[in-house]
Amino acid sequence: MSDNVDTIIEGFPYSSIEKISGEPSYHNIKEVERKLIKNASSFPSELGGGQHGYLGLVLSPEKYQLVTGNTFTPHPNPGSIPTFPEHPTQPQIAQISTTHKEQLRLWRQQHELIKAIKKQLTNAFDDKLLKEIEDTYTGYNNVSIQEILHYLYDRFGEVTPSELEEAEKELSQPFEPFEPFGVFISKIEDAIDIAEAANCPFTTQQIINKALTSIIKAQALPDAAIREWRSKSTADKTWANFKRHFSKEVKDYQRDQGLTAKSTYNVANSTNQALLQAQADFRTMTEQFIDEFRKTNHQVDHTPEPLVEQAHATTTTDLLSIIKELRQEVAALKQDKENINPNYKRKPNQYYKKKPFQYCWTHGATKSHCSKNCWGPIEGHKKEATFANRMGGSCFKLLDKEVKKQLSNS
């Protein structure tokens, strides 16, 4: 493969990344990062398990471990010349030289790939926004891809409290057994990213517990699949293993139910067609009924046309009169209510309003209970968790203004 940076970029799935105008938001940065992830993953490598290309150049070591279950160690620079032992034999020289040559090739290839990804990353944002981390003489040579992304998120990628709350809620949504399993995983990993950007990352145990709860809520997969997962050792209960285990179980379930992406679409499409047909049938029946009603009205006692029109007019007048009376009654009732207590307003629960927030490992900041007295703890719940020591617990509402004010005053 060519070492030319532009040639490498041309071979990426996303060879062009649109430049963001002005200061970026969290979602702008995340969109660029996702494209870089696709590009890095498309470049073959035996590193980090051998199935994710150079994904480890973009993701942090912790994130790579979480997502893949493996450790990514980049190719080290072997130096320009090989190192030989004292008094090497010819076979040793040949073997060491061959190994060094291959190591140097891989390192140079990796180096060119890093330059290509950095070029795409830095070109996606206004130059002035990156001046803090750009060296006057060496540019971005001494800054890693991960460090550039971290700077962008830290400087411009602020996550709002509502976005963090939405991420928490997303982790609690029931799994849809008719959807591809990847859709479920993607939603969870999006929530993980938002929590990390808000400096309230979920622990691996929290992620797995919430995902498992969502699957159990769906009541679709066999109990044996849940039991098999729970019987695994703690060391095997990684997020990567969770995805592998339940991906297979969901695939088997959908196959047994005759569900595929195509059949799921057909079911939804058939449902829509049935609804449209029902609406059409109802419309036809209504029109037929009105037709019959009109015919019947015109045929009763063979009433002359002028008398029929008079009867219709009288009936319409009566109906309008009844509607008018009902409106007057409603208005009178409203007036009576206002006369009883014109200044009545529902008072808020002042006691609850004054109650301080407490911390719960499962539910985050809440006024109803603390971690010790949690009414609905999830697996791994820690009763000793407090605001001062969350012990890796929930970040729900921690960015709320009222909570931050209480913590700053305590």
C-alpha cells in the first residue's frame, strides 16, 4: 500500500469530510469522529485483536477496551537500523534484519495513516480554533489524534443537562426484538459517548446492567439466554462479550420467529396497508350510510319536497338550540366555580420544593431517597455512594442548576 497521505485518504470510506463553520457543537465533533473511526477501521491491521483495523488510533485505550474487549498497542518505532547481539551469526543477522525491515515498514505505514487522519481531523475545523494545540514549528506532529479530539470535546463539546438526562433515559428503553440488534447497541453507545463528554461516564457494569434490563423488559429472548449470561464469570462479563452473546441470541430468536430485516419491513408495511384499507372501508361505509339515510328521509310517507326541507330546517334549528343551551350551562358552571373562590390557585408542595437533593447510585440526584434507601436498585447498586463519592454511580441530574447550586453551597 502506498505511503502517500493523499493516496491513503482517497482509499478511505469518507475521503472527504465537510468543514464545520464557526465553533463546533458536541454533535458536530461527534459526526467528524465517527467518520474518522470508519476510516481508521478500514485500514487493515493485526493489532488490537486484528478485527478493527487501526480503530485504536482514534479511540482512547479505555474506550477501545470497552468496545472490542482487546488492548491496542501501536507499532513502535524500531529505529533506522537493527540492533544485533555481540558476535552474531549470519543466520541471526539475516533474521534480525528481515524482522527489522518489516517492523520499519509497518511503523512507517502507520505513521502515514496517522498523518492522513490528522489532516482530515484538523481540516474539518477552523484553523484558529486549534491554535492552542498547534506548535508553531512542528504543527500537530507531537499531538496524537486522541489528544486533538479530547481538546475539541473539552473546549467546544459541552453537553447540556437535558442531553445527559436523555442519554440516561435511552439506556432504560426496552429492547425492540423486531429491530436489528445493531440499532439497540448503537443507541446505547451513543448514550455512553454523551455521558463521557459530560464527564459523567458510565461504568462497564452500569452499561451492561442497563442493557440487560432493557432486554429482560422486552420479554422476548428465552430465559436460558439470560441465565447463560448471568452464569459467566465476572472477568467474562465485558461489554464486547455482552454484544457477542446477545447478538447471537437475537439472531436466533429472529430466525425462529421468521423475522429478518426484510420481513420486519414487510410486517410494518402490511400493517400500514391494512390501516389505510380500514380507513377506506370506514369512509365507504359512512358514505353509504349517509346515502341510505338521505334516501329514507326523502321516502318517508312520500312527504312533498317543501315539507321535507322544512322538517330538515326545524331539526337543524332544534340541534343548534340544544348546543347553545349546553354552552350556556358550561359557562354558568365555570362562573360558579370562580365565584366560590376567585383567587384560588393550586399551591405547589412547598415541603418537597425545600427538600435537598440526595444521591442514589442507581438513580443519581433525587429528592425522594438516598442510595442507602433506594427503592429500585439495579444489579451492582452501592448503598454507600454519596455526592462526594459516587463510586461510579449514575450521573442523572448532576448537571441540573439546582443540584449544582446545592453542592457548591455545601
